[in-house]
Amino acid sequence: MNRFQRAQELFAATVDLPPDERARVLRARAGDDALARDVEALVAASADPIPALDRDASALLDQLRDEPPPEQLCGLSFGSYKIEDHISSGGMAHVYRATRASAGARRRVALKVLRPELAGERLHEHFQRERETLAALEHEHIVSFIDAGALPDGRPFLAMEYVEGVTLARWGPGVEERARIELFLKVLAAVQYAHRMLVVHRDLKPSNVLVTAQGAPKLLDFGVAALLAGEGGAPGVRAPLTPAYASPEQLRGEPVTTASDLYSLGVLLHELLTGALPDADEASGRAGLSHDLLAISKKARALDPARRYQSADELAHDLRRYLAHEPIAAADSSWLHRARLFARRHRFPVTVAAAVVAATITGWIGSELDRRHAEREATHGWGAHSEAKLAARVFERWIVERAAHDLESSTRATDFLERAIREDARDHPEAELLLRLTLAELYLARGERERAARHVERARALARSTRGVGELERARVLELSGRVEA
């Protein structure tokens, strides 16, 4: 891709972003200060505060010149509303703090007043049809949609729950990783709820997630994009989106589904955890994420919607497994990786035991027996693997001594080792023998003789048929056989 093509691509991805978000995207993706400056110049030269409208340029200039300043509405009273302060402005609307009187009670609301050129009878009718659906979204982490109507001059407005808070981008820096993930899980719960109600957000980004002083997220503008682009909406008006967070199918103008929200959530998660937007050429270390978190983020952001998580709940499930140090669905975990996760889940003596046996098995599997020492190994057993043999005995002492005092830990350890036999040691008889001897010790310590006997019987067969098993290991098999039969 030449420089001109890169500039075109970056221009398309950033032209609709607020200045601070645009600068962040360009820093992450341009890789060239001069290119970033060129794109900024292009954006400035082609600035159109309402790019989604198809109209004559001179008419646009007339409308912009005639549009009153947003502060002019402050103090206006109409119907049950009184506008107090101007909060912010965007390409589609101005946002105000207002009060709403209803049934004798006054409530503070956020009033989103759409720009004059979005006014129109068909849009108002569409708002009214959709109002009940959006008002039915009652979730603690979704800002409530309250009302839709028009100002006395005909400009349409949306009334939303007013929330005091900071945007997700401002809240995240300095917050411990686990707390950020736990807050994101609340965001996912809100998205999953809305999807069950057949409402898609379409524009999930940090500025549409507020975090209150109590640390609770609140999602803004749920369904507003659908209001603006739904069937029966104003001609020429498309759903607002933010290119850096929009899915590929949104950018292509294709129908939007819940999968589009999942893509945006993947970008949002990556930025929340790293402080930067995803890079096209990602590696876990370079991205500032662990292997598992990067795998989760990338699965949510798959270019093909079918390869993404199929629901916000699926994404949340993987994140919870990550927090619990359990294997995730988004990545194919190696045996060693699963062993490490097991060790992190159980920080007590059994953890040490599991880590030791994991190191023993992976060390054994990772290095084949040296043919030059075959005779010595056949005579003495394990030969060059004396360190593995020592580790195995230490493992047995650690876990067996504590099994009687911590049944839950012992049960988890046996489940872990049984799975290791099924999934990882089937083609490695030396490692299988080691695991079965250890399991026999565990089950005997718990008084489960039948299970212990099954492993001893298999260990006896392995001791007879496996090259490299020495007299000491055969003696261990005989000892355990006697204890099982006693």
C-alpha cells in the first residue's frame, strides 16, 4: 500500500472522530508523524459537521449560518421541560442538562436536541413508534430512554436519564486490571440484556460509557442509532458510527446485527486494558496484553462475524475464566499453559505439587531419551532424568501429607491429573506411569481403594512394558500394590 492509499484509509477511519480520538487513532495507526499531519490537514480541509446528509454544499452553509448557537436554548421552557445548561455538541446533536416535570415530580434529564436539518415529520413519527421499545430497556447499567418530541421551533429531541460520571477512557488509566475487567463485565451484561430485547447499540465507544463516582458503568444512547436509521426514518439519514470502533460490515454499509456490537466491544476492551486502539500487527507483548486477553480481544474483533463470540455472554464467560485463571475458549492452551493456570488458581501446597508435576511431565515429553544412554537408562531407570524423578517424589510428599486436611484441594488435584492422563500423557508411557503412581497415592490417602487399584494395575502394566523404568520405580509399583490389596 503506497502513501496515498494509506492516507486515504486513515482519512476514512478518522474523519468522523472527535479531535482527541482522531489524534489517538492516528498515533496508533499512522506510524509516521508526517503522514498523521497530512491526514489531519485533509480532515480540516474537508470538515463537515454533519457528513451523513446528502445535500447541496451551499444549502449546508446556509443552514450552518442560520443555526442558532447551542447556548441560546439555555433557560428555555416548553411542555414539561426546562433547559438549564449546554453540556456538549456532536455532529448530530447538542446535549443539554434539563429538568422534566411529570406527575408533580421533577427529574433531571439529558436532552439531546438534534440539529435542524434532521427535523422532519417522518423522523418524528419513527421516534414515537420506537419510544415504547427503547423505554422498556430497564437495566441498571443502561441510561434510560425517557421521551422523544420536538422543541417549539420543530427541532426533534430525545430525553435520556442524566448521569454524573466520566467517560470510560478517562476512568480506565491507573485502575487495576482486574477492576477494569470486572467493570467491563457489567457493560457486557447490559449489552446482553439489550440484545435479548432485540435492540442493538451500533455505536459502542468509550464516550458512550460513563462511569459513576460509585464505579458503576452506564451505557449511553442505546438504540438511538436505530432511531436515526430505522425503517421509516428520515430520508438520507444513516446511523451514526465511529469508524475506529465500527465493525467491517458497518463500514461497508451492510445490515447491522448483534455481531457488530461484539466487534465494537472487542475494540473497547482492548483500549480499556491497554490505553490504545488495536494495531493491525498485534502480538501479546507489543499490545501490552497477556496471551489470553489478546486472544479474547482478537476473537471479539474477528473480521468474519461468524468467527466472533456469538453473544456478549460468551465474551463475558471467557473473561470470567481468565479472572479465575482457567483455560479460555478463545485460545488453544498447551498442557503447560493449563498447568500454570491451575497453579495460579490454587495458591497453597497443592499448587506447588501441581507445578512440580507439570514441570516434570513437560520436561519429560520435551526431551526424548538419548539413544547413547539407552543401556544406562534401562538399568537404572530414568537415567538423565534424575531431576524429574526427585521432583515427582517431592510432589507426592507435598500432596499426600495434606490430602487428609484439605479434601477439596485433593479432589481438584486428582481431577487435574486425571485430565492430564486423558489428554496429554496417552502417548508418553513414562509420564503416564508417574501420574498413575501419584494418583494411586492420592486415592489411598482418601480411602478410595477401588480408584487407587485401577491406577496401580495400569502402572504395573506400564512398568513391565516401558523401556527406561528402573528398579526403584518397579519397587514403588509393588509397594502400592500391597497397600491396595491390604
